[in-house]
Amino acid sequence: MSEAAGKLRLDKWLWFARFYKTRTLAASVVAGGAVRINGTPASKRSTMITVGDVLTFAKDDHIRVIRIEACGTRRGPAPEAQALYTDMAPPQPRDKTFTPENPAYDGKGRPTKRDRRQMDQSRADHLSKDTHLE
């Protein structure tokens, strides 16, 4: 179980560097083939990485390109985790003016109580007309 000097399992390093909240989550991402080491896809969680390797993987809606600067010995606080790598392609800041599209209610937000009553009444009127036709 002892590791060679300067080498660490890929899933463990991703967890140490705080890219994933749990080691299990990091392991499942690696097992899914979503991580590349120096351009080569890694499919085993136990793949060993060393200082100087370049990792490429998708995180949230960004493609992260990370160069490993240190292996680390524990999952420490954020400043300690950020010292483990250099971000070669930092994520761009998100646009603050973007508003998500809400197709459920024509972009007006949540219906008011009055709107819900009108929709319920409209639905009830429509259903009562259908039953009278039979």
C-alpha cells in the first residue's frame, strides 16, 4: 500500500486538489474516461500521476487544463489544494446579465395566486364542457 515517491493515484489527487467533493465522485469520473493525462485518456482510477503531468477534464461547464505541481499528502484547506496545480486554462467569468429561459410560464416567473385561480377555473370550465358533450 505504500506509494512510490512522487507518484499518487489520479482519483486521490483530484480529491486532494478539491476538484471533486468526494473521492468516490472523482473515481467515477476517471472510470468514465472523462480525464486525460498528457493527452491520453485514463480509464482506471488507480492510474499513477507525477509532478509535471497535464490533466484535461470537464468540470461544470468548463474544460480544465491543469499541470500538476505537487502530489500532496492530504485533502487540506483550499489554499493548500490550489498550491498542488497550475491552471493552464482558467475558466472565464460568467456573464452576470444572463437570465435563464423559463418556458413553463412565458418568462414571467412564478404565477400569482390570482393567475393560478384563473388557470384552475379555465381548466375546470374546459373539463365540464367536455363531459356535457358525451
